[in-house]
Amino acid sequence: ALLSACANVASTNNELVENRGADKDRWWDALPRAEWAAFERVPQESDWFEVYRVADDVFAIYEPGQFEEVISFLVVGSERALLFDTGLGVGDIRAVVDSLTDRDVVVLNSHTHYDHTGGNHQFGNILAVDTPYSRAHESGTPPVELAEFVGPGWVWKAFPAGFDASTYRIRPYAVTKRVADGDVIDLGGRRLEVVTVPGHAPDALCLLDRDRRLLFTGDTFYPASLYTHLEGSDFDAYRRSAARLAALETDVDWLLTAHNVPRVAATYLGRLSAAFEAIASGRADYVIADGHREYDFGEFSVIVATSGSE
């Protein structure tokens, strides 16, 4: 359990984007993010997606038109390719993938929140960990649970032709194989190791490319507000996962993150764990944002449910 902190308890409430931390309205004013300029952009027919080559045979598929600014990663091996997350399902991510590789594609989700599984139904080979949370999401998510995320304040860009926000849903998909912590996915000349990191979601995982010193972090780390307050989130599990990842810091150079920017230095792994320890020990200050505690650590923050931090 968390200890209470000596904190700045100023209250910050958002009007349009709620439950996502302080100062999130007009989030699009931060775009375009300068970090993307470091990478080669790959032209696409759809304006909804931006695609960048961020490492050898690694493509970041970015959706900057919606608040999540979600990034899916296509990793191409000599025999097959792996798509780490499938985005919002607003645009046709299958067409994007087909434009980038002719290899057979297997999908693995960093976790099963809506903004990472939207295109799953377009693929026939899907890997997943075996948790009740994962299995519950395989049947999809209806429009009533998603309407907010394609509504005012959450989207600034024109939707693709044919997309109807009123019927937006996550379609059911079929998992073809279960994976577990420590499993290695061989793409041919490229091996990706599954590292389970529950906390943000019960089924959260990272992918470790030891040979190229890369860690695909999903939502466990990116340089913005990190969520431990959502349904299914668990602060204590997240804290343990952060400590586990900190032990990998010397094994990787770069973190490939699932939101906002595609790549940050691996030194954030130690900082992430230190942040969780500071919160747990009561040494970190916070503000109240949308009824939750938000702890600011500079380039990132951690949001903790008030009911779980007393």
C-alpha cells in the first residue's frame, strides 16, 4: 500500500479530456513533436497514419490525430514480421503493414486496451498472454464504451473516408497461440523475448531485442503521464515491474515507446523505478488531477488512484 506524501494538493480538472492527468486540453498544440524529425518518414496513402523507419527493419506506425498518439511497431525479420500492437482501428492498419512488408505477419499486443487492439481483427495470426483480462477483450468492445475517445477534445484530425464515429468499436479477434514470460519469438535473424510487466494493465508486456539492444515498452513507459489508476491497473504490480525493467537498463540502449514519441534513452528505466519508490515511500509531491494524484517527475508523471493511495 502507498504511504501518504507531503504534497502540493492543488486541483486540476480537464474539461474535455478527462481521467488522463493535468493540462491535457488542447494537447494537439504540442504537435508536430520534434523527436520525429530524426527519422526517415515513409510516405503513406492514408493521412491518418504517419510511418517512420526508427531502426533497422523497424517501422513506427503513428496515429497523431487522436489524443492517445498511439504508436504500433512493425518489426521485420528474414522469414516473417511481427506487429507490436494494431492501433485504434480508426484507419486501415493492414493496408499500411502490407505496404511495408511482404512477409507473413504475426500480431502481439503490448496489452489489450482499445488503442492497441483496434486492428487485430484484420490479422489471422495473433499471439497473446493467457490472462482473464486478455481473454475478456478478445470479444471486442462496443461503441457505448468508446464514444468518448472519438469525441470532442480527443480528435483534431479528419477521420479517414468511411469511418463513422457513432459506430466505432473494437471488433472481436481470435488468438491463435498463447505466449508467456521468457518466450522467444524468432522472426528469422531477429529474436524478440517476451517480458511480462503487469501494472498498467494485467496483461502488459514488453519485447526485448537483446541483439540490437532495444526494448519495446508498450504503455509501461513513455515520456508523458503513466497510468496506474485505470480499471485493471495495479500500482504495486507496476512498481514491481518497474524494478524488473530497471535491471535491464544496462542491456539496452533505446526504449521504443507506444505513445507520443518513438524512442527514448534506456536510462529512463532506472528513473521509472526510482519514481515508483519515491511515491511508495511518501517522498514525492503530487497535484490532484481529475480526482487522482499525479506525481510529476519531469519528462513523465505517474497517476495514482486517490482511493488506492490513502
